[in-house]
Amino acid sequence: MTGGLVTRNMRDDGTYQTDFSWTETDEPHATRRKLILAKYPEVRQLFGREIRTLYITIAIFCLQVLMCYLVRDQPWYIILPLAYVVGGTANHALLMVGHELSHNLCFEASEHNQMLGIFANLATGVPSAITFKRYHMEHHQYQGVDHIDTDVPTFAEGYVVGNNPFLKFIWMFLQFAFYALRPPLVKPKPISKWELINIAVQIAFNAYIVHFFGVRSMVYLVGGTLLAVGVHPSGGHFIAEHYEFVKGIETYSYYGPMNFFNLNVGFHNEHHDFPKIPWSNLSKLRQMAPEFYENLPHHTSYLQVMCQYVMDPTLGPFSRVKRKAPISKSGDTSIISADVADTTDKTFKVE
């Protein structure tokens, strides 16, 4: 589809919209990708794998196992701050490793990326890597499409949370739960073999931690993960990336120090334009094609993003751009296969 305007369903006083911003235009990344490649074909040199992702994963895993040993006998008033500051930052980085691996950006073989994703999950305490990949590929291919892109909050979330600052803070604090529950509720899929392996390996590792280090160490790991995806400096990108801070703009990059801890996930327009460019080359893309990115609205502080989201009465779960699902000749809107994400490694091209 082409043409059409983004419209925000805001009240006359301009304080809050009561529905998503629906548009008939295509998502912007495919168009910008073609323009950039036409002008700068050398961008293709940035495509490829980044083996340093493996080394980073191993280093963070070792750090977290060491932390489990150090906190095993500590009081809760020591464990919980450490879980937020150290565990949250480390485990969020591991979640960003999972994001890279969902695009097969470490190894050539998809299976090897999935195995590393399962390993990266260990220190987080939560088996998320394989399921994340299945849904995340659809987020890229069908950005904002109703009933397909499960990164977008549900209508119920928008209706209940609204623009109430307290409820928005609680919603943000519990964001891990919404990200975990929303995909299987909105677009359920049969569990895969790799997901079962992910779960089994995680249960075994969690049992190992509890047996050798105790419950406190397990709380440190899982608590760090839950806190990191909520109200945490690293987790601010969950709000910054796609919430409509500027009318009609649905993707935003972040340029700031947290990219160091987050594997450059802040370069989000760049990432959506070229999902086959690994984290280490995203800044190079912006340097190669500066005119395509310098004038786009962007963020420089995740803390400011979270504060604005909570306090600004025009922002809330409804502040997302959405598109109607494509309709087949039979009138069925559920034309996207439940297993589309399992095949996108081969079909999702950037040329």
C-alpha cells in the first residue's frame, strides 16, 4: 500500500488519544533502504557476522556466575541493589545478544545462533531467546500490522493504562510480563523443538544455581532481568524505539552512552533499515549515509524518554502507529503463517 496520512485519535483538548495512530502508508524502512543502497551501494560491505558477540556473551556469563557466588550469603539490602545495577545491566546486554542472534548476526548457521541464544539466556534465568526470534522477525517484516506485530501493545493495555502517570509507571515496571504474555495471547503459535530445548536447558541451569549457590543467587539473576526490562536506564529503549513522540514518526534512534552496554540497539532506524548489519557496524552506516539519518527525530537520554512517557499526558500505550492486516482474496486477515518467523532467515532480504 502507498499513500495515506497518519492520523492520531486525540481528544479535542490534545491531551490523549483513545486509539492507536492508524495509517495506510507502508513502513518507512524498506523505502529508505532502497534509496540508501541506490546512492551508497558500498553499504553492503557492512553486512555480515560479528564473532565478538560470542566473546561478549561468554564474558557476561562469567561475570554473572561470579556475582552469584559473591551474593550467595549477602543480605537482601545488598542483593537487590546489585541486581538492579550490575545484574540488570549485564542481563539486559544478554537480551540484546539474543536480539542480535535472532537475526543470525554471529554465525552463518542459524542453528549455531540459536544455540548461543540459549547459552546467553542462562544468566538471565528466563528462556526467551527462541520464542523472541519467532515473533521478532514478524516485527521487522510487518511493523505495526494489527494482530501480527506483537511489539505493539494491545487495545486493552491502552484502554486500562490510558495516560495515568501512576499506571504508566506500573505498566513500564511490569514490561517484561507484557512482553512475555502478549505474543502468545495475540498470535499464539505451536511450541517448537528449539523452544522446548531452550526451556529444558534453562530449568537445568536454574536448578544448578539454586543447588550450588542458593535461592538468593537465583533471585539476583531473575530479579536483574525483570528490573532491566522495566524502569532501568538500559531498558529505556523499549519505549524510545517506536512510541510516537513526534506525530507520524514510528521509529526513533538513540544516540548516547547506553549504546555501549546495549550492543548499539539505540541505532534503531539504522537497524530496521538494514537488519543484516551487525551491532558493530550500525554507527558506520550512519556515517556512510548521514543525510538519511541526521534530520530524523531521535533520543539522547533514555531517562528523559521514560520520564516524558510517564508524565506527558499525550503519551501512553496507544502512542503507536498501526496498520490493518493484509486481506486475502477469501477475506481472511490471518494470512501470515504461524511459522513465518522460522523461515525469514532465508526469505527476509535486504536488497
